[in-house]
Amino acid sequence: MATYLSDDEEHLRLLGIFHYVVGALTALFALFPLIHFSLGLFFVLAPPHSTQQQGAPPAIIGWFFMIIGGMFFLLGESFAACVFAAARFIPSRRRYWFIFVVACLQCAFFPFGTALGVFTIVVLSRPSVKQLFGLGVTEQPPAI
């Protein structure tokens, strides 16, 4: 006997899987600022050579690279953790507004985040999906 899932449940199942995929891609791309961090670390820790002292960049440039690279790395990995958390919350039908906000933020990350964010917002906006999450659907006042 085959189990039948409603369209909403199937869409939520797929969104959960796709959030894991996009979360992994986000975590991978969030590693790129470590190149800037490493370059800045090299500028700070590299001993100046006596013959090339005039052409060496000042240490403040290295600190600038380290701070900016570290901030972008932490920001990217934090966002990837939020995407993974949303992927975990979707199948358990918890934290509707957290998932919705993460979907809105994903729209800024073209192309995969934009597509997944838009589809997530569309699915989460359905009244039947809101009921699956346990949110009461309020009736709209009649139009005059």
C-alpha cells in the first residue's frame, strides 16, 4: 500500500532537502574570505627583509584584511547555520517565522538562494501550510 502525501507535505519535504543543499553551498562559499584572512596574517607576521623594506605594506593593511575577512567568514557561516536550522525545522513543522525570515534573507544570494527563498515564501504563504505549522488562519474582513 503506497502512502500518499498531500501536495503541501511533499513541497515541504522537498524544501527541507533543498535547504540542506543550499546550506552546504553557503557554508562552502563562506570559506572564501579565509583567503583574505590568510593574506592579512601573512602581511602581519611576515618578517620584513632589509632589502625590500621600502616596498613592504604596513602591518595595518594586514590587520584590515584579517578583520574584514574574519567578519565575512563568520557572517557567512552563521547564515549557513541558520539555513541548516531552517532545513531541520521544516519537516518538524516548527518555527514558521524563523523559516520565513531565513527564506527572505536567502533571496539576496543569487541564483540558488533566490530561487529557494522565493519558492519557500510561496509555499509558506499558503493557508493550508500555515495550518500544518499550527498557525491559526484569521479570516479576512469582507471587501466593501
